Amino acid sequence: MFIDLLIAGSMAQPLIEVERKFVPGPDTEERLQELGGTLEHQVTFRDSYYDTPELSLMRADYWLRQREGSGWELKYPGGAVVSGPHTEFMELTVEPAIVAQLCEVLGADVLESGSVAAVLGPLGLQEVASFVTKRSAWKLVLSQAEEEKPSLTVDLDTADFGYAVGEVEALVHEKAEVPAALEKIHSLSSMLGVPAQETAPPKVMVYLQRFRPQDYQHLLEVYSRREKPQGTKSPDSSLG
């Protein structure tokens, strides 16, 4: 089983987002209801990913996304929080910080702009993927005991190109809380009938595979040539 740790970058104390992707089955929602899950909301949104024509960001494992209604986000590999078969990503949502990181990874002079949209042209960035997602967001507490926090959320997504993927997630404040969160995610995944070793690629990678197959194959070649340290893997199963 592969787990993703996303460290949310903001002006406040960062949150560590511990998540696992899976392929939802026809009875996933029924199982969530049986386990006491609550459907929090249903929402539809568009994600647009930006990169250079050569996919310089994605080749470096940087993922720039604009989500309708939520703004800009940049994800990239972070430092190890815990060892094991998982990936750890930093998540930036503050635009000046995103601009600074983009300039660094693309080797560009630092641009004095607090707006991501304003630097797309100067940095040679353009839209490379765009799709609409319908999401059902569920909340679940495995036990009512206070020590059983944090609660878990389960997002069930269906993209407009026909791909469905689920995600079990917990948000924690401290690195010391990560092992307990991982244990809860393992437990809930098992209750939902998810095979222990099952992995599911993120929507953007499936989009590229279907609609930009040459770019997708090139990315796979880049990742396969890159030496991976223990406990890391290809982004083919790591992004949201």
C-alpha cells in the first residue's frame, strides 16, 4: 500500500495531509454508510494544470494546478516525515511562495509578482490538462473516543473523461501523529474492501495517458531513469 503525505504550505502552522488513493467499487458508498459515514457535501469543479511545452515542471515532479473556486496550488517532493512505502509532498497555496518556487525550479530570475497568473507568460507556462471532477465528500470517525481523532475523510471523484478514484485522508498537526493516522487509514481501507497492495493513479496522470500519450510516456521514461531513494515512488500514484 502506498500512502501520500502532503505538507500544506501556508502562513499558519503547516498541516500534514496523510492520504491513500484507491479504486472505488459499486458498494463503496453503501459500506461508508454502514460504517457510520456522513455525506458532507457534493461539489463539481474544474482543475487546470500548467507547465512548459516540454513539461519541465512535471519532469521535475512539480505540479502546478488551478482549481476552480480554490485558487492556485503547487505540489512538490518534501523532506521525509516517516520512513516507509509512501510519498511526501509539500503543498503551497500562497501565491507569492508559489511564484518564488516556480522561478527556482525553472531557473528563472526571481519575478517581483504576487500573482501566479501574471508570471505564466514570462515563465513560458501554459495549460496542459483541464478536466471537471464531480466529488462526493464523506466524513467518518472510526470510534467516538476522543483519542481516536483525527476523523477521516473519504473523497469519491469521477472525472469528466470517465475515470473514478477514491481517497482516504487524515489531517494532523504534528509528525508524531502520522503513524496513528496511517493506522486508521489502513483500517478504514480494509473495511471498505480495498486490497492491501492496490494503488490508483491520480486523475491528471490518467488524463495525460489518454489525451497526451507521447507526453505521458516521456514522463514515465524520465521517472524510470531517476534514481529513487528508499520510501519514494513515481508521481503516477501520488497526486490529488
